[in-house]
Amino acid sequence: MSKRIGKQTVELINRPKIISTGTVVGPKEGEGPLSKYFDVILEDDKNGQETFEKAESSLVTTAVNKALEKANLKNTDIHYIFAGDLLNQLSASTFALRGLEIPFIGLYGACSTMALSLSMAAMNVDGEFSDYSIAATSSHFSTAERQFRTPLEYGGQKKVTSQWTVTASGAAIVSSKGGEIYPQITHVTTGKIMDYGITDANNMGAAMAPAAVDTIKQHLRDTGRTPDYYDVIATGDLGSYGMELTKKLLLEYGYDVSKVYIDCGVEIFKENNGDKSNPDKCGDKCLDGVMCGGSGCGCSASVFCGYLYKSLLNGKFKKVLLVSTGALLSTTTSLQGESIPGIAHAVAIEFGGAKC
């Protein structure tokens, strides 16, 4: 029996469950309205480590261990871990996980890596290749800034369309066990590389928006659903500018997502107006200095594994479409004047969602 529906989507017949998550974020992320949804908020960006790179690895280790602890599992219970980050050779993930002795599959999807790792873990469990798999990723402002842009000491001014790389990590345990008391992954829509010729590395929202539009549109066509099927459609880190582009472009295809659409990069850095107890009371303005909002692998990872997952558990949401977005550039290609290809992957997470 084929699990493929439409052009780019698979329906997961065995409905893998997300049985626990772990999150850790930096101090700036803890100032935003989602702070109560994170397991750990660091007091300093280095987390007691010698370098920012070691600090990022410590975020991954902490998030994975938190997820294991909450699921009452040991590292030896896990059959695979799918993880990645923004650093060269996936060094944050590699060094974080080298001591856990879990079979490791490294992934690079830029800032789309959370949905990519969640997709791979879900298909792995659905295919009965494992009982427990972990999806994880991370990013860190200071490691990403000096790898992709300028030395931290340079103090360059950000453009109005730029974003702030989120310091965070998120990990989710995907399992064949657990029953219907846990959110289930029902569909995966794998995105295509989209490139509309954007070359400005300070305008990632514009570079990634076409990929988000293409994946959301294709997911809805493949499944026969409409946007209002979901309580939330959450893109990864388009920021406020890319978010507006996405809404306008989807309207051209006949899809009005305005009532259910959020962007994780906007949500994590919204001003909380002094009330951290209710994210829904926040305005549209972001914290000072982050410009259009957050970005980075840890952005959608921490928002999904924190806010969205816990909102599924408590009944606030029943159906969420996570669409993590990534810009597939490197320092070399940018310096050579290449354009910035975008990618987006979608994962449908539901409580008892109906089959197509």
C-alpha cells in the first residue's frame, strides 16, 4: 500500500507519536513572551563554556537529555538520532552527541532542519525501523554571526530586513509507542529548492518565502485540505517581512492563511508588554535589536518543542502544520555573488486527525 499522496506528501499510516520534547534557550529569548514554555533559560550565552561553539553543543546535549528525562528513557533506548545545525560539518551536533552512543544521522537543511529531522524521524518510526528516534537541532547567535557574516567585534549595523539568530536548541522524541494521549505526526511534505534570485544575505525572509509558499500550497493540494483545517500554520523563521510576503503570495494561489498563520521568528521575539503569562496579548512589535525577528535552526525547534507542543498537550491546539524554512547559502557562495536558494519542509502534527 503506497503512503504517497499527491506530488510531495506522504501519509504516515502508523501515526508516530511525539512523546516528549526538550528545550533550552538563551537569555534574550527568555525575555520574550514564550519564556514559560521553555525548559531551560540560560543566564549567559556561553553557558559556562570556553567558546560559543562549545556553548551551542551544550544546548543540544541539554535539550536531548531533557527530552529523555521527561520520557523516562535512557540513551540506550533510542535507535536513531537525526540532528543538524548551521555550523561547518555539523560540528555543534557532532560534538554534542559524541558521548551519547546513539546511532547518528546528520542533516543539513539550514534553518529548515527541525522539520527535516522531524520528517526523517517520523518516517523512520512509521517504517518500523525504530521504536524511538530523536529529532533535534540548534543555533546560536554568536556562532552563526561570525561564521556567516562578520566578526562579533565588528559591530556592523543591521538592515531593517535582517533577523537575529536565535540561541536555542529543541529535541523531540518520536515513537511508535504511547497511544493517542500524545500528538501524532500524520503527514510529511518534503519541499523543493526554490530560487528567485535574491542575493541579499540581510533579507533572508524574501529568499525563503517562495519556498514556504510552494510547500504550503503543495501540502494543501496533496491532502485536499484548506488552511482552516489547521489551528496553526507556523513557518520557521521568515520574520515579519517574509511572513507578509508569504501571506500575499499564497493569496495569489487562492489560499488565505491570515487567520491561522504565525511565524516562529516573530513569536519568539515579540514584546511581551510586561505580561509573560499570555503570549496572545503581545503586540506585533519585536524586541529591540532583532529587526524582523528571529532566525536559525533553533528558532522553529524551540518554538515547536516548547510553545506549540505544549499547546497541543493542553488542548489549546489540535492540528498544527510546522513549516520550517531554510536559506541554503554558504559564506563562499555569498562572497561569489550567488543567489540564495530556499527550502521548506512541512510536518502535520495532530490529535486524532482524519485520514485523507
